[in-house]
Amino acid sequence: MSTVTAFQMADILFTGAGALAKLPESITGNGVKKPLVVTDKGIVKAGLSGKVEAVLAEAGIPYALYDETVPNPTTGNVHAALALYRKEGCDSLIGLGGGSSMDTAKACGVLATSGGEDILAYAGPGTLKAPLPCYIAIPTTAGTGSESTCIAVITNDTGEHHVKFGVADPRLLPKVAIIDPLLMTGLPPFITAATGMDALTHAVEAYISLGASEYTDALAIGAVRLIFKYLRRAVGNGNDIEAREKMAYAQTMAGMAFSNGGLGIVHSLAHPLSAFYGIPHGDANALVLPYVLDFNKIVCREKLAEIARAAGLTDLGPYPEDMAVAAIRRLSADVRIAATISEAADRRGLTIDKADIPALAADALNDPCTPTNPRVPTVVDIEGLYTRCW
């Protein structure tokens, strides 16, 4: 029996080199006057916030700037951004950067209009009391797809046990998304790689998700095809505008797909790795992805075969699902993503502890991404997956 399918996205997307020029009309056209630009120190140092600020200044639009967002943004980030939003008399938000900045902007907007002082009060789906202020998303990475999703993922940084939680509501979608590959050309290779593999994870999980539909399938498999064709080029030459633009399309398509179709236990396992140890989200997703696909493949052979074809493979043999996993491992290795949790931690000087696996697994099993995984996992399954990718 068929079911009614809903599909949601930002009100309007501006995509392509020079799309940033659409920012002033996006503000004035929505009847707002003073945005808070939410970003991070890296975006400021790279000169990207300066480009946005110059566009605003030239148009005579006043603004305030919050640049303290950290990777895996925290409740502290959200509350500090809200304090500045109120102090400066802002009436709108611009999320500038990767998913961390955009999620912080979304969560700040939740408190600005739905009320309260603690974003934890809005954890879970459908908790908002009002629409966000006018929110404009400007991604500077091709990975998270946050500009096309209706969720904000925040880390509760109070107490010893840090946990990621999501705020989910269709009203978190931006009024406008401006996706300009010229803002992505300065990304270093390791960030290009991690965010690109993050987008691939979104596309693959959305494609095999229990919540997938014809709409999300088309977007997801299209994103897989673009990522396999252009990610290596974007990593190898950050000034390759065609590769940057195609990766920008891919991340937004993958974002639309998973926002409407759901994810799976790649994200469920990755979230605690970020919350416990600070492993960046894209790296965590990329290293977990092939192990989870090995676990899931017995229930989604046909779709994994399509992923293998989208990766450019033609001789699939009797086990095309294994070819898909192998292609993903090869792409990840080519762009120098860590293959294990230990390798990811060593690269960043992070301390990890295998004794945490039961606690990691408990959080992963309860993660909101788990219910749409195509194979139903037990806590023992998840502990085994952590052990295999440790």
C-alpha cells in the first residue's frame, strides 16, 4: 500500500559562481533590516566572512557578527549567539560556514522566536512554537547540506557526558540558501575531503533509508554520481571551479534527500564519536560508513548495486553490494580520510578509550537516526561495529 509522501526544502536556492550577490535582495525582500551573521574563527581568518560583510556594507545593511562557533556546536554557542542577537537588536539570521555555523544559527533562531533560554528544551521533533526569524544559509563547504535540512544538531556541553541532540522541525529550513562555489575555493584539501565524504554519507544513507521515496532516491543517487566524479578533483585542486560547483550541487541534493528521507546508523555511530571525543562529524561519518554498509548489505543489495553503478563501476560481478562498499573505501582512501577511529584520533591528538564502547553504543542505539536504518540493529550489533572500526 502506498503512503502519502511529503517533501520540503528551502523557499529558494541560489546556486552558482557569484550567487553571493543575491544576499542584499534576500534580506530586503523579506522585510528585515539587521541580520546576525553566525560563523566561526576559521571562516573569519580565511576572509570569507569579510566577503559577506563587504556585500552587506556596500548595500548599506547593518549587521552583527558572532564568530565563536566551534566544530560540533554546543549549547553554549547557541546561548551566546542568542545573547548577541538580542543585544544588537537583530531581526534575522545568516548562517555562514559549514554545518556547525548553520546549525547554531538555526538553534539561535528557535530561542529567538519560540522563547526560553535553553535550547535543550527544544530537543526532538516538532517542538517549535513559532517560525524562525528570516534565516539565510550560506554554506562555505560542500558537505553538510544543512542549508537544505530541517534539523539542527547541537552538543550538550554541560556535565561530563556530552551528548548530541537534534532539534527537528520543517520551520528550520532557511528562507533563502545561497550556494556560491567561489566561497569554497579556499578550503584546504583535508576539509574538502571530510565534507565531501560527509555529503556522500548523506546520499548513501538517504538512498537505503526506510524513509526513502522516489524524490529522495533521485536526489541521492544523483549526488552519489556527482561526488564520485568530482570529489577527487576538488581535493586535488581547490581552484577547480567546475568541481567545486558540482560538489556544491551534490551536497545540497544529498541534504534534501536525507532531510526528507532519513538517515541510518552511520550517523547514529558517528554522533557519539563527535560528542565523546571531538572527532569531526565528516571524518566520523566517513570512517564508519563502509563498516555499516557491510552490516546493512543483506537487506539492500539492489540499492547498493545502483550505488556501485553511480560510482562508475560496470563489471559488478555476482556481489555488486561488495563492489559498492569497495568503491567507497577506495574513494575515502584516495582523499586520505582516516580508516579507523584510532587513526582519526591520532591525526588530531585526541584521547579515546575502548572501554567507552558500551556507552557509545547505548547513545547510538537511542539516536534519532537509528529507526530509519534498513537493518534493525541491537546494542550488541552496534558494539561490534564500533569494535571493528576502532
